[in-house]
Amino acid sequence: MARITHIRNHDGELVPFRRARIVRAILAAVRQAGSSEEWVAEALTDTVVYFLDQRHAESKEPPSAFDLDDVIETVLTAQPDLARVARAFMDSRRQRAQIRELEESIRQTHGPEVSQPARGLETWNRARIAAALVRENGLPPREANEIAEAVERRVQASSCLVSPRA
């Protein structure tokens, strides 16, 4: 059983520690690497949790999501037969960092935000379009942001959008 009870998210929020999230992250890398060895995700998660506990046993501060990603990366790279899985995880980690940077840069600008299902068009977050373009199509963040800005201008021009938030 993990002694860690909370993790500090990338945005600084303190969230409950969830072992299942580690399993999902490793499983995603296994699948991305084209491996059928999905059982590895469950087995390696125990190792990740053990090393995370060891690293933070004396700390009064909970580990950060960066710490957790570092431990996952270390565990994966320590297994020579999992080199493709480790590369897939590192690529995903790099992509998530790019998306966070993109979202942060857009969050600082004013304008509409892409709608969230429960709230309709009154909130629109351009970063969601850009992040989806990076994540789903592998576009560079700068190009994704330019496309998202063009979409935003087009939606605003069509006047089907409720007035943007300031």
C-alpha cells in the first residue's frame, strides 16, 4: 500500500494519489509502442509506487506530478526490453508539457473559449482546439495555436457565438 496519499498536479493543485492513473499512463505508452504486453503496466506500477514512496518517505511535501513522471521514466528506462515503451512514455510526457505551455500562453490572452459540454457556448477555450491538434494530429504547438486562432476568428465572424468572456 502506498504511503503517498496526494500528488501536486502540474498546475499546483493538490489531488488524491490514484494508482490507477499510473497504470493508465504506462498502459498508454505500452499501446503507443505497439506492444501487446499490457500486463506490464500493472506490474511496473507497483515498482513505480515503491520508488515514489522511497523518494518521498521523509518529505513533508507530497510528490509533484513531475516527480511521478520522473519515477515512471526511470523505471521504464531501467528495463532494456522496454526501450520502445520508455520512448513512447517520454514522447507523451514531452507532448503533454507542450500542451500545458500552449494552454498557459493562451489562457493569458482574452477572448472566447471553446465550449465545455455542460456550459454551452458561454465559455470557449481556444486552448482546447490547439491542444487537440497537438495531441491528436502531432502538430507543433505554434502551428496548432495559429489554427486555433483562425478558428476563433471564423466563429466570432459568424456571430453564432455568445459574447466572449473578458
